[in-house]
Amino acid sequence: MNLKFPFSSIYGKKVLLLIHRSADVDALSSSASLYLILKDKCDVSIGIPDSINSEAKNLAKLYSIPYLINPDLSAFDKIILLDLNSLDMLGSLSDSFANSKAEKFIIDHHEYSKEIVPRANAFIDADAISTSTILFNIFNANKISYDKNVAQLLLCGIITDSGNFYHADKETFIDVYELLSKSEKSYSEMLNLLSLEHHYSEKIARLKAMCRLSIFRVNEYIIVFSHIGSFSADIAQLFIKIGADVSIVFSEISKTELVLSARANIPIQQKESFDLVHDVIEPLQKRFSGRGGGHSGAAAFECNGNLEDVRSSCLELIKKRLAKGKKIEFKEYPCDTS
């Protein structure tokens, strides 16, 4: 990918670093690191549509990083999207962004299916483990010097989006070695920095999700579903950690609006070439006219629909994908029996 970001063209301008709604650590870390690089050279702000998650909020507070929830996009000369690849991920700001007259850029590590900025202004690497990784490479390619705080923020994005290196490749460890050297912190100190005591509401949500678990076996793979009011992404990842191969957790925003968070472990991705986006999310978009995106191992989807209908479709799609001419062994394991 092209790493020569046109920094000189945004110096002296009013710049918005715009990340996705329900902003996570990688979104916050990448935008915060770029904010610290730019803040003495232009009038720069971080914008977040609708909401920010607790881990990202904690990180912003720790590094005194200011951000705006639902900023007025018409006030900016340049808008740089980070860690998103679709207008849908901008939530309530999607129309404002589409209508904005500002020059637009994007820096992201998701597959770029639909052009939302001019191609010359797109800095996309779908093979990168995180958007923070791309920022690290851009800073190096443009000989941008940075301090320990920027190094620490980039590390936070890489650590979290790689699943504490569960999804890392050798390039990730090379990058982390350099960043740790500049961060003036050890890896254990970085983990402590990222640790956040779970509020009792999240603990209760996790336990409720366990009680609502539906467990299926498709051949040798364990597929689980649950539903909860919030924390669906964290709970989906939790189910992978405790043994599921694919986990899908729903949150009902209203009686008709659903959000699902999906996760798949590395063995099923590698052995079956299983891809949550291609095999589940994209077909769901056609069936339910929803919006979603992500990666092979982590994805999300929103739609107007009935939970049972969407769940049944997810299970059908997963079974179909894992069949591929093979005889399917399928079993449901009720949670109330031994």
C-alpha cells in the first residue's frame, strides 16, 4: 500500500479525525496517536459518532485525549476516517459525512468494498492487524518522529486488535519490538495500562449471556449463540476463549432493530477458509437489508429483523459453508441437561 500520506496538505487546516461509532481501543489509539502528531501543526479534533466503549474511554482519559461526540462536520476543511470502511459505521453522522464538502481521507485495515473517499486518498491495508499498525508504518515511511506516548497508544491498538497477539504475524512482533523500545514501558506494564476493572453491569451481562447460551455442533466445530442488552462484542470473544469455534451474540436495540457481534477462532478460519464477512455477514445483508463489516475472525451486523429469524439464518449459513460436499453431522446441546 501507499504509505506516503500528504501531511503537508493538512497542516494549517481544520482537521477532523473521524472514527467509528462505539469506538474501540484501536480506533481511539490510532486517532489519538495521529492527533498528538498533528496538534501543533493544525487545528485538529477527534470525532466519534454516537458512543465510545469503556476501554477506549479509559484510554482517552489516561492520555488526556479530547474527543467530540457527534461533531458538526461542516466546520472542518479535511476529514480523515480511521478504522472503518463503510458509511454505516458512522452511525448518525453517515449522511453528514456523505454531504460534507471537506477533502476526505481514509486510513484503515478492513477490506475496502465501496469507495467512500477518492482512491488517491485511501490508505488501506486489509492484511494489517490493526489501524494502529498502519499509522506506525505511515509515521516511519514519512520520517515522522514521535514520543513515548504515541508509541504506547500504537501499542494499545495493536495489542487489543491482535487479541493479545492471538492473530499476530511475524511483522507484528517486529513492529511491537520497535514500539516497546520507544514506549519506555515493558509489555506487562502495557497490559496493566490496558486492564480495566469490569463494572458489575458487565459481569452480570456476561453471566446472563452464559445462561442464554445455545450450543450446536457442526461436524467437529462448536457454534454458539446468545443474546444480551450490551457488551455483545466482549461476550462473543469470551465464548471463543472458553471453547467455541464460532460465537454470535445479539443485542436488541429495539423490538425490531438488532445488532450482532460475531467471532471465529483461528483453526476454523485456517482449516475451512471460514470468513465471517464473506460467509455470514454479506449473505445476511442481502436477506435482511442490514449493514455490517469486519474481518474473517471478527465481524458485526445491524438490521431490522426478528432475532430468531436472523439467528436461524446465521446457523443455516454456517452449516452450508462447512458442508461443501461433505456429510454434515449436526447436533444441538441443550444447556439445561448434562
